[in-house]
Amino acid sequence: MDWQEVLEVGRADARRHRSEAVAERVNAMHCADEAHAAGDSDATILWLMRAMQQRLAASSSDAASVVSDRIADHAEHVLSGPA
């Protein structure tokens, strides 16, 4: 196994997941704003559900970034050799 590649890919994946989480949170805020501006209750509910979906996606991206960092941490440990 190429542990250096595992380390680099893990860190890159973690950065990507963190960026996705930020974008999903921004989108959730936009959806919440749309819900407040909606003209009827059906549209309000739709926008609020979309906001909730984006918040959940952000949480998932946060969790994925943590796992990617842990993978990279392990690769870094393997590369550093025995303590």
C-alpha cells in the first residue's frame, strides 16, 4: 500500500468534505430565507424541508471530513514508523 498516497488523498478528501459542508450550510440558509418569503404554506413547507435536507447533508459532509482526517492520521502514523 502506498501510505503517502493514502495520506495525501485523505487530507484532500477532508478538505473537499469541509468545503461541501460550508456550501450546504449556505444553501440551507438560502432555503430558509426562501421559506420566510414564500407566499403560501405549501411553498413554505417545501423550502423548510429543503433547508433541513441541506443541513443534514452538511452534517454528513462534516462526518466524512472527520473520517478522512482519521484515515490520513493513520497513514501519517504508519509513515512515521515505530515509535
